[in-house]
Amino acid sequence: MQIIVDVGNTDAVFGLYNQTGWQNIWRTPARRDESAASYEARLRLWLLEANVLLSSIQTTVLSSVVPDLTPTIRTMLAELFGLEPIVVGPGIYPLLPLEILRPHEIGADLVANALAAYMRYHQNCVVVDFGTALTFTTVSGEGKIIGVAIAPGLKTAIRSLFANTAQLPEVPIEVPSSALGTSTTHAIQAGVVLGYEGLVRSLLERIRAELNGDCMAVATGGLSGRIPSLRDAFADIVPSLTLDGVRLIGETVTDSIK
């Protein structure tokens, strides 16, 4: 069995994987001030509840876009399982079947998305990841990361309004019935949620135009299902795609050193 960890700016996601697929996926806030012991206690409890022995974990893989948390989670995994985790980063990218644009700049999560999409579809694909940031990672059918576009995520946009204005509240991410807001909450939802629908469709259209129309679109991320009217924009919605990519990176690295 494997423990796969994806640390993002909002949440740290832990996945338990075996040959039959994902057995459990746990999500917890990614708090920079938490100790390794705190994360270890949480993971121990999850595994206990899942009736999984620590000794059954044979591989751990860590992807993180939060430098302050990377050593904390890495130390926790190493001490808990007695295994040095595979850490996703530029040092192992040459082992992957990907041509990576600016390997020291691109986020580990975007590399994971690109690898998962390439291995899954083997055609031009743009992965739209609805997370803290809204990212569009385009990978070719030959395994080249062609480019990336990044915008603030849905929650980030709403929280920015709340944090930087005196009278606008933080509102839930819900699709309003109309673009004509009749209350402050409705108005923010109309502007942000419906606005993001237009943003996603517009960027997908431009990306496809630059690739002469030859590009499928896949959605992932914790908020990938929050705008139902966008479902027809995607050939597939795979919430676990980033974890899949991190797992595939770990398996590729392990196979290369056998």
C-alpha cells in the first residue's frame, strides 16, 4: 500500500492507495504552524479507523507547493513509516516521461496534473485545477508541457473581496439564479461564480484556438464540481487527478531505480 500526499496552499490531501485503487482520501487544513507530531497523530488516527497497519505501507510520495510545510510532512512520513518519502521536485523530473517547461519554476502539483493527464489520455489535454489558484496546465499527446495559465481560485477571489472591502461579506460558493444580483450575497455570487464560468470557457477557447482545436479539457481539484453549468466544458472530471499524478511520479521513480 502507498501513502500519497499533496500539500496545497489551503489543504493537505492524504491518499491511501493499493492495487485496486484509492481506498481512502483524507483532507486537512495546511497549517504552516502545525508540528510534524500533529500531522502524525492525525494520520495515525485515519489509518487506525481504516484498519491499516503502519507496516503495510511500502511507499510514500510527497508533493508540496508550500515550502514551509515540506520538511514538516517529509519528516513526519519518514519517522512514522521508517521510509524516506519520494519528494516531487526538479531533481526527479528527468526520470519522468515528460518534457517540462521551466522545471525550477513550475509547481509540483502542475507536473502531477500533466503526468496524470498524459498517462490517462495520450492526447493534447488541458487540466483545469479548481483549487486555491485556478490553473490551466496544457500537455501535448507526446508528453510535453506546452504552457500554464494561472488565475485566483474561487475561494481566493471571494476572500479577497471580503478582506479588502469594508462592507462586503464572505459568501458561500453557490451558483445564483440570475446575473442580476438583488442582494449583496447574490451580487458577489453573480460576479465571481458566474464570472468564473466565463473565465474558464474563454481560456479554454483560446487554448484550443492556439492548438488548432485539438485539445480535450479535464477538470480536477476540490472545487471542480461547484459550477454545474461548466460540466459540459469538460470531457472528464477527475477530483483525484493530482493525487493520481503524484502516485504515478512515485511509481516511475521507484521503477527507475530498481
